[in-house]
Amino acid sequence: TLTLTDINDEAPVITSGTTATALVENTTYNTSAVVYQAAATADVAGETISWSLSGADADDFDISKDDAVTFKDDTTHDNEVKDSYQFTILASSGSSSAASQDVQIAVQDVSEAPRSNASATIPDGVKDVAYHLSLSTLFTDPDDGDSLSYSASYLPSGWYITNGFLRHDAPAAGTYNLSYIAATDSGNLFSQ
């Protein structure tokens, strides 16, 4: 009788995907939140697979003995700053070679409300001289490509908003309270 024993001489086969469920922008992921689940089969059934990470963003992640990829630190993600993470998973099971696979995790963009520009000032005008101020100087929107519309409550008599400008055709001398101007984005989120 001749018995042939299978030896572990080939790299594992990675069976998990190349993408993970997208991270939701402005959501905090703690160090126990699994963001990717690695999976592989060994050359010899029952062999233990060891995991490691490399690549562009590998330093942001840990991979456990249970094949779970998590962030090293509690993190909140901003799509406008970084829209995806990339790393490579490496699987080995005792052979001289390891299997590798690139993985990408997208950061899902979420509509965010416009913000008032704290450093903006409303310039003074001149009596009886038409006044106009572009309201885009008073508000910013963190979402790329979002257009803003403007509205106001309790504007003093003669003041109005049109085509993104605060206007008065011939203001009288005095001080005017213009604190109820709002900007609304395409997702109906607003800032005042």
C-alpha cells in the first residue's frame, strides 16, 4: 500500500471580493466595526491561513485572526477630503508564496447642508446708491457641484433677494438687520 500525503506547497486562494460596503460619510467607525471580511481557502484542508495588509492605506487598518478588517483608530470620513481607501490583503498558509488581492472601500457622499461663512462681512452701502451683495460670499456648501438658492424672512422694507443677490434700489441712511437670510441646497438642506 502506498499512501500519498498532500503537502501545503501552493498559496491560498482568496475568495473574498475586491470591494467592500461603502463607508457612509460623516459616520464614525470605531475599532470594532468590521469594514471588510477577508476569506480564502488553503491548499490543504484544515491549514491555518495567516493574514496581513499592505498598500496605500494599509496603515489605517488592522486585520484580525478572524479575517476581519477594521480601522486602527475611531475615524469619521469626509468624501470631499478622501473618497476611497485602498489596501492589499495577503494570505499565506505555510507555503513559500502568498496570495494577494487589492481591495477598495469607497466613502459614500452624503448631502450636507450649506454653511454660513463665519469670516464673511456684509459691506456697508451708500445712501441712495443701489446696493447689491452676492450671497455666495456669505455661504459655502461642502458638496461639490451643489447650487444654492437664497431666501430671507423679515427683510426691512425695500430690501429683496433676486438671482443670488441681496439688493436695494435706493437705501436710506440707517442700520438694517439682515440676519434672517438662508441658503438652501439641491437636497433642501439649509443654513441661516
